[in-house]
Amino acid sequence: MDVPGVADKAVGPLIKVVVWLWHRYRPDTSVVALRAAVQELAWRIEIGEVGHLTGLGVALASDAVDVGFRALPNVRAAGGPVSGTISGIGDYYRGLSPRRLVVVGEPGAGKTVAVSLLVLDLLKQRRQHPDQSLPVRLNASSWNPDTASFTAWLTGRLVADYGVSRPVAAKLTQSDWLLPVVDGFDELDIPDRVRRGLDQLNITGWRGRPLVLACRTGTYERARAAANDAGLHFATAVTLRPLAAPAVGAYLNSRRRNTGTPAQIWEPVTRLLRNPVGALAKALNTPWMLTLAAGHIGRGDEQVAASLAAMDDPDAIREYLITEIVPAAVAEQPLTEHAGRRYQQPQVHTWLHHLAQYLNDLGTVGKDSTTIGLDRIGDMARARSRMLFAITVAVVTGLAGAAIGALTVGIAYAVEFNYTLAVGRAEAYAILFGGSAAIINGLRARYTTSVRAKQSIWHAHGHGTAHRWRHSLLIAGGATIAVVVPLALSFQVLVWLTRPTGIDPHVHWWAPPLVLAAYGIAVAAAYGSSRHGLAPLDERRILADDARSGIIAGMLLGTAAGLVTTSNTLPYATDMPVDWPVIRGAATAIPFGLVAGLTWSHASVRYLCAQTLFASETVFCRHPAAFLDWAHRAGLLRATAGSYQFRHDTLQRWLATHPYNPEALRANPGQ
């Protein structure tokens, strides 16, 4: 036998795995390696920004409405001209010193498009000047300034959004390699939190460093008033201005020429726009409303434009255009490799109608009526989802409990007496253990009204901090103590039941502490970081994190149960096969771990139950995660703190009261 050859074949793959793991968790962070990482990151950012703008209806730079902006009075610490337009926002930003810019505007004013165009412009110039900072746009919704520093959050976003290894991401954020462009700063939700976020950027390591923020005007002004200052220090703030009638008309004419649409189709609208104070000019003074109107007219005929021109109330025009948001999103969805999942207008309207209704119902009972996460999507199926979830948990835990009861008690009787008696006792204890587990866990699942996903502590941004570990261990200790009493009672009951028979219960004194220790470790390791006040990093991966947390808990607790069973079987297995204690331990560990993981990851299991119900109903899409992600990219929803909410509350209110009815929509288009 060629021993060296065999050794090479065996050791070679192992060495490759070790090297891969070493580079994965200890990557090269030299200047040369960081430069290469930045180049790859720039490519990913550019692809993402182009796709993002396409989803907003801006496939080309010429598609964007050239919104004007004006610097806010007394907020020009970084200099710059008094006014400009978003087509030249790149040149405007490069003229600031320091390069700190705040873009504010009303809802629909074009803030996101403005900062995305800025990112693409900076990326284009960076090709000629590779030493410039790399712009990276991030949504602020997942940042909680109360529990995470801006640097830690930025590091976590690079890891979650772009797959950058954490050591490399930490190096990039601690230096001037990156230019953060923070969109949706108002999505921090709480005004005080917006103020505290600004304070971090003013007094920590980001003081004076290049930065771009985008925020709604009202939210930013309230944050400024809270501290009576400029908001972001050493910065220039610009506000996006309403569109004037000539700019609206010019955009519509440009859109018509680009699509080759006959002029007479658009003429009823363009004629009215000659009146700068008319209802149509007032209604279309934001890019959001203007692009909705252009898309609506472009998909219709002269009658569509005439019906729009016939309205003399700006609010009625806006509401009419809101009714066209869903048809526009459906009509403009791109063909992808998942073309078989191409959505139709009746489906999208119906699903969003039920979602809006459900959120409004929450508001009537004093709950959050604006956001929903994947871990709570099952609540849309109401009691049916909880019932199916309870049945699933009861069946699985009942079978697992029956297996544990049959194995532990049956083997004990087989060792002490005979197999005939063991079979009878195994059946009895299988019914006892399985029935108890099914009833207890089933009822618990049925009457658990609120389920939130868990997240393994090391997958949260800013992971490993001493405070978070101390908090997790404190919770783990409390949970462990809560288990001591029932476990001790169960042990005493087992001893009491077996004493008359003369059978040793086969449980050593150290078995309960071992199980408790494993339980505490599982709680500390898999304790949900969302309960620390931290938002999940990615609304799309919230269920994956929950499932991973359950797997960790199941493995730890299952392993502990298996070790206890194996160690307690060894002294009494002298007449049994050598591997029988290991087999019995594994047979106990697998069902025990399954039960632990299942009861731990309630959110993931409940989501699967909801998918089963949605597949047989029209309440919602049978693939909620894919649909919500599509609706987010299509501009119907926005992501905030690991959840989704409607892009505008006006859209939510309208959808909640208008189920899909094509005849009614055509008869009363403005209602």
C-alpha cells in the first residue's frame, strides 16, 4: 500500500478546509487586500444602485425628474452654492468642504433618487480617481442609536448586504475608505432616536467626516428644534423644491418623445399645465406624482388623459393617481429567472388589500398599525394559523415525547426484567410522555398570540459586546432557574413511581444539573437580539436567523439529553451490546433536540403553517417573503427596522377600503 499517497489524499482536502476557514475568519487586512476588497465592493454597489433606480422607474439618468434644490438658511457650514438640481448633485457635493450633505424633502419629493444619482456619479468619477472614498448607500431603518454605534451598524450592514467579511468591514469603516450615504434617516421612526442618531454623528469618530443623509423635512426640523442647532454639524442641508408647471410640462413632453407616443394623447394634460396655479400643476408638483401620471397616461389613450384633465381638485387628482400605483408596479415588473412567479394586478391588489386591512385592524386595538415582519405574517390568517401551528407542534412534540418515553422506560425494564414487560411499559410511558408533551406544547402554541423571531447573538451587529453577553447570560440564568422546579419535581416523581417496583430510575445525581447547564447555554447562545432592542439587520433573513437560532438550541439541548441518557445507561448495560448506550443516547437526543428546536423557533414554523394556508386561499401570496421583497423593490412597500410598511400611509388607507373590483375602479376612477 502506498501509505504516503493515501496520506496525501486524506490530508490534502483537510488542509484546504483549514486554509479556507483561516482566510474566512482571519482575512488579509493589509492595504493591498483592502484596496482589492473596495474595488469588488464598488462593482456590487453600482449594480445594486442601477437595479434600485430601475425599480423606481429611473432606468436611465434621463428618466429622472430634474428636481431643483435650495440650501436651507443658516445650514451651510460646508459651503456650496445656494441652489442646484439633482442632475448636478455630484458636482455640488464635490464643492463642499467638509463633504457633509443633508438632503431633505417632503414625501415623494425625490430624496432617494437624488442620493442614488449622487452615488452613481461618485462611482463614475472614482474610476478615474481610485483613491477617493467609496460611496455606499444604506437605509437607516435598521439602526437603533440607543443600542449600537454608527460604526458598528455600518460594519454589520456591509456584512449583511454585501457579504464583506467582518474584519475587512471593520477596517473599512474605521478609516476613510467609505463614504456612507444614509437614506431614509426619518425611518428611525422615533423623533428622539433621530436626534440621538445625529448626536452620534456629531460627537463621535464621525464628527466632520464625509457623510450624506436623506430625511423628510418635518422629521429633520423636529430633530433640529430638539437641540436648537443645525442638525448634522459641519454640513450643508438642501431641501428639494416642488416642481414648477414648466418643469412638469417639459418632463411629460420628454417622456412622450422618448416613448414615441402621439402628441394628441398627452395634449389634454399638457394644455392645462400652461396654467401654473391650476389644479393639475399643483397635484403634479412632486416627482412621485409626476411619474405616476406619466406612466398612467403612457399606458392609456386620449380618454385617460382627458379624465385626468377633467378633475379640478388637486387632492382628487392625487387620489386618482394613487389608484394607479399597483397597476404601474405590475406593468413595469421586470422579467427575471423567476418569470413563472410574475404577479398579476388582481393578485397584487387583493394581497395588499388584505395586508392593509389587517394593519388597520391592529390599530383599532392599540397595536402597531404600520409595520409587519415575516415573523408575524402568519397572523394575517388569524385563528386558523394558530390552530394549524398548535396541531403541528402537538403532533411533532407528542411523537418525540412518545419516543423518549418508550426508549428510556422500555430499556430500563428490558434490563431489569424481560422484553415482554418492557414492551408493555414502553407503550404506557409512550402514551403518557407523548400525550403530556402534545397537550402542553399544543395549548402553549395555540394561545401564544404574539410570535417574534429570534436571532443568534453573534449574528447581530455590534455582536460580542460585553453588555449584550451579560444581558443574555442574565436572561439565561433566569430561564434556567425557572426550569429547576419542574425538573426537580419530575425527578422526584420518577423516583416515587419506580420505588415500589424496585427498579433503579437510572438517573444520577448530576443529570439534572447537566441538563440545566445545557439549557442555560442554549438560552444565552440563541437568545433573540431583537429583545435587546436591536432591529434585525435584514428583513429578508429574519426567518433564517430564527431557524438558525432554533437549530443551535436543539443541538445543544439534544446533545445534553443524549449524554445524560448514555451515561446513565452505561452502568446497567453489561449484558447488552457494547454500542447500545450510544444508540439509546442518540435515539433520545434526536427527538429531544427536535422538540427543543421546534418550540424555540416558533416564528419559522408558524411562517410555514401560514404558507400552507395561503396556498389554499386568496388572502395572501403563498410565498410571502418573495412577494414582500418584490413589493419593496417595486416601490409599493418600504423596509424599516426589519419589517415592511406601505410606502405612503395614504396608499394603505385606500387599499384597506378598496378590494379589487375592476368595474368599480373604471366607473369611479377618482374614488
